Amino acid sequence: MERASIYEAAGGGPAFLRLATAHHARCLEDPVLNHPFSHVGHPEHIARLAAYWGEVLGGPPSFSAACNDQSAVMRMHAGTGADDDLGERFSACFMAAVDDAGLPPDPGLRQALRDYMDWATAEVMAVSPEHTVVPDGLSIPSWTWDGLSAPRQA
């Protein structure tokens, strides 16, 4: 029997919307993350973030269908000169938001979410130095219970 995806185990779309909402609130409360999160961005930022995380973690490809690809996501974060602890703070807010959003307390789910976010923040921090160039055509990553998987084919 095939194991449910991380997306399904977390509770699907409604759970990821709660997670993105809680995470955004946590970032606004953080004295360092507040600055980048307090700027007015896309009016559907939270819904788009929920769709992105959901797609990466085994949900439907709604982010890539409605928004863009991984290159666009990485370009939003490229060249920002982010401080070294920004990724750690982001991950800590994410894990606290997992509780705030009421995601299941399953230790395996929690570890999979932590592993994904640690990887994702490292990826973002890798493109944060000034003048970083992000290549075109990067696919949305696919993260499973076993970690990073081959990207989905369009």
C-alpha cells in the first residue's frame, strides 16, 4: 500500500492555507523577518505560498499552473544579501506555525516538514548573495518522505 503524500498527511489544501497564514504571522512577529515580510507584496501571497508548499509536498500542481516555476520563486529571493541567520529564523517560524495551524502531531510528518524547510531555506540562502543569477526553467521541487525527489514533469 502506498503511503499518503506529506500534503495529504498534513491535511491537504486547508491545512497548508492555515500553515501559510500562521507562518506569515510568525514572521511578522520576528524582529529580523519582520522587515522583508512587512513590505506589501502580491495580494494573494499567503494563498500562493500555501499552494507552493502544497505542490512541493505532494499536492496538486496548482502553484505552477497558476503562478510560475521554481526559477521565478528563486529570483524573488536572489541577490537580497540575506543575513546568515535568516534561514534559521524562517525555519523556526515555520515549525512553530505547524503547531499554530493545528497540523497533525505525527512525529514522522513533523520531521518531514522540518527536513523540507531546512533544505528549502538552504536553497534560498544559496541565492541570496548579490549578483546571483538564477537559471531559467527550474521545475518546482518535489519533496517526499524520503527527501528531495525528481522534479515533476510538466
